[in-house]
Amino acid sequence: MPKLNFYAPNFYAGVPLDRADRLRGDAERLAALLEDPRCCVVPLWRSQHLIAAEAEAVVLRRSELDGLLELAGETIFLGLRDEVAYLAIDFSHLEEPQIGPLTAGRGSFQDLRAVGPIMRREDGALLAYARGLAHWHGRHGFCGVCGTATVSEKGGHQRRCANADCNAVHFPRTDPAVIMLVHDGGERCLLGRQPFWQPGMHSTLAGFVEPGESLEEAVAREIWEEVGLKIAVAEVDYHSSQPWPFPSSIMLGFHARADYGPLDLGPDELESARWYSRAELRDSPEDETFKLPRRDSIARRLIEDWLAEG
């Protein structure tokens, strides 16, 4: 099995901040940090980030936002770096002409998925963190228990129902998904393709964890449902994980050994799937006939680590 390097985090992991949970409930201290002109702001607009040329994340000082703070939407405390607070501010409620003062001379709002693979790793992690929280706030403005509006608390890390009779507290949601490279213990691994992916792209199998099952059981079930191979949970080995806030997942990566054999694709699952040798993958043309997963995905790392062991 692969020799894992836990000191090499996947893309979008490794946020370079002290998340400072201890400060989230200290309103006075938090307010002082957020009023500091050195306070750093990660602006968001409709799930996009402010990006300068060469895929550089634009982080603004609070002092640069004079006149814009009154237009701010959801404001989220991300944490501290060298005792300087970092905020995410969502401007999604503004129309495009209104965000002109944010972009002028700085860059443009872009999707993180378009620039993440070529961005500094710690910048990508910071933006992914901000995006995940902003997405959660945007979709949890009302209580799932009674339907009343919710209000943000704890620096944006929880929301509370405004109905005193309900008073339900809601926390940021992360959906666990397993993603696994299936191999035969030798020179072959299994890759599949979804019909809506870009031409030529093939990847590992994946799926969401269901209530009442362990991660290993989820791996075995997804493999059975997608390609008709039965595996024992003892053949499932954890590899690493990756935050994937597109919109709200945590990808839990595994290698899983299965006996080499014919595949039986499940209905409404994959467009195609087959076994590939190490030689085939090393010689991948990376074009519209065949290409490996995007470089910022844990799927790519699962494959590359398996190739490195052969």
C-alpha cells in the first residue's frame, strides 16, 4: 500500500490561521480586532473570490474598505494570523455595477475552481474556508425546525433561530463523501467516467456517506453500486482527506483492493468504467480522448500516490 506523507496536505487544506474559537464568544475582544485598520478582509461575491493576475488572491485591509463596509452582507470571523484578524465579507446581494469599487485596479471575481490548481496553496485554503462558510450562511437564513429567520452568532460560526420558543442553534454543515482508488493489488486500478464531465476526463469512484454506515462500509457499498465489485471492509485503507467546499463536502480518501474481474455498471451511475494498468496511466495523453482528474483534487493524488508505489 502507499507510503503516506501526512505532511503534504491536499489542496484547500492547511488554512494558515489560528481559528481562535476562544474569541468567537468574546464580543468585546472580537469587536476590537475587527475595528483594527490592519484587519484583513476576504471579499466574496456570489461564491467567487477577488483574484488578481497570476491567480493571486486579493486580501484587503479594513482601511481599504471605507465606504464599502456599509454595503457589506454576511461578515464572518475566520481567525487570527500574527494577532491580526481575518474576515470574510459576502457582497453577493450587490448587483455587478455595485462591486466596481471592490474590483477597480485589483482584479476580478472568479471561481476558485478555475484558479485553485495554480494558486499558492495557503491562499487556496483560505479562500476555500471563506467560501464554505459563506455558502452555509446563504442557505441557512431560516430555521429548519420552525421556519423563523435565523441570526448569526459566534463570529459567524453558528446561527440561532430568532423565535424564542424555538431557539434552535444551527452549525456549519459539511457533507462527508468517500472517494476511493480501487486496485487489484498489482498493476491495475479502476477508473470511471461521469457523462457530464469534460471530454476525456476519468476519475476514481466516489459517493456520499449514508446515515448509519461507517466510512469503510460506504466505500464498499459505492463500489458495489457503481461497478458491481464486492469487497471486504478489511481491504479498505484510509489515505487522506480534503476539504471540498463546492459547495460543502469533505472528501475522505481511500485505497481499496478488489479482485480483478469484469465490471457491471449500475443504472444511473457511470457512463463507463474499466481497469487501467500503471503503464497506461503513466502514458496518459491528457487530451479529449483520456485525461486524469484535475490537479487540485484528492482523486488525482490517490492515483499519483498509487503510481509512485509501482
